[in-house]
Amino acid sequence: MIETEITISLYRKSDLDSITQVICKRKIEAPIFILEYENHYQIKLSSNYEQWELDTAIIECFPDYEFTTDIASGRKEIRIQIARYQSEFSTDGWGRQIENPLNEVKYLIKKATKAPEKFNPKIKVLFEDSNQDYCINIVNGINKASGEKGFLLVNHFKERVEEDVTAEIFKDKLYKSQINAFHYGFFKLQEIVNKDFQDYQELKKKKLREEQKIPRKIIRDFITSCNSFDIDGITKNLAENFVYERRINWQTELKTEGIKEFIEFIQSANQDLCSKSFKIRSQWNFSPYSISIGVKFFPTLTDNATNNFLKYKQLCFVLKSNKIESLIEDK
């Protein structure tokens, strides 16, 4: 037999008589204990049945109240509390231990006033770090066939539209509440925002291509001039304080400072930038401070290479005011 311990706490002492009458009508065949404390009563009983009908009978006594199992501390006055408990060692009629013994508490609280939830029709959307403003416009509407009143969505999401302003209305649905229209409007808004975001990305790419156009040309001209050993072309876009550095395994092997010293280097037998037929690889890496490219080439007789396999270099340029301030060559 599964025995359920039921504890009813009354936090208004004046409720004792009405609750006692409710319990007595149930004709429960078990002792019913009434404990009095300074500020409340407790009614305790044990039953081989959970007595769920007590909850319904109590609600009938307090029509402005409702039971809940989830309550935030301090938010509502608890008028009555009902706790039901079954021991984890309880067994059914065949002596089998029950899987989920009952252990719950319900609270009788004042019914919440269901006022329409307010909302802000203006929606802020972030495109990366750029703030975009939208608005879900809702106007009063009526179904002329039935006379039913409700709300309609305006097909304009860029800014606030006054109700008396002529604008296209979505006539596919009459919404019963403003919050309902707001939620459906959000779904429609997402389509517009996604399209705007695509346009934003395309504009950003276009702007980026425009910003990179001159640096790309400067670097291409530099590589072309190196391939043809055109010293005037090589130095045309170099800054006066131009620095060249050649590194092997991240260690600096050679460094020049100033255009004159760099010209002396490329005219020396030690140079490996000119007459190499460099081809720029497709990947360009732009950072806020530098531009990195890869070049590929076949070694020449002057390279003292042991084979004629394709080789690669990594070149890192720093540009300022459309002048090359430094070049790092990684081998």
C-alpha cells in the first residue's frame, strides 16, 4: 500500500473553518491533526490515496486564487500550502517498490492580472559594429465582412510610421493583439534584415577592394620591377627610410636601412630579389599594419640550387601614405 503524507499549511488563521469543512466532506478514514502556531495552522493526515480532489475544492473556496508549484520568493503572498510526500521505500499492491515516489509542494497565490505586455516597436540590429535601426509598425484594423477588430502590420520597417500616414498594409492576417502582431512582424523583419545584411557585406567588400586597389598596384609594380631588374621602378614607391630585412627560420640574416643601402644590396651578388621571375600567389593577407604575399619561382643558375623544383618566399610589406616603409623576406 502506498501511503501519502499530506500537510496543509494555512497562513491566514481565518481560513481554518472553511478548509476543515472541505476536508470533512471528503470523509477521509484517517486521523486529521490540526496544529496551531503563532501565525498559522498546519493540518496533517496520512492516506492511501493522494486526495487530489482537495486541491479543486480549495480553489472553489478561493476563486481569485490559483495553485502553482513554482514561485519566486517574496513575489506573492502564499495563502495556503499543500505538501504531499511518499516514502522512497513505499511499495505497490504487489510489494514492488514504486519508481517515482511523490514529493511535491503547491502554493495557493492570488491570480496574476494578465495585462497586455508592453513592447518597443523599434528594433536595433548590429551589422558587426555598425548599428542599424528598424521599426515594426502596427495599426488598427477591422475585418469588414465580420466586423472583427484587430491589428495589421505595415509594410514599412525602416522607421516609425504614424497611423494616419498612407502606407502599404499587409492584408494577409488580422491579429487579435498588438503583441501577436509584433511577433509576426519580427518574422517579416528578419527577411528584410538578412537582405540588408547581404547588401552591407557587398558594400563592405567593394569598399575594401577600393581601399586595397592602390596598395596591390604598388606591390605588383614592385615585383614586376624586381623581375626586370628595373632599379628606378623598384625604388619609385619606397619611403626614404625604407628598411629591408631577410630572415631565415625567423632569424634576421641581413638588413638594410635607407634606399641607398638597399640599392647597393640588390646590385650585389648576394641579392635574391631581382631577375627571379616571381609570380604572386593568389592569397593576399591584409592586416591593419602589413600586407603579406607569397611568391613562387624556379631557381636560376645563380641560385646554386641542387634541383630545379618550384620554390616559395613569403614577403611582408608595410605601407604608409602609399609608400613602402619596410619589406621582410622570409625564406
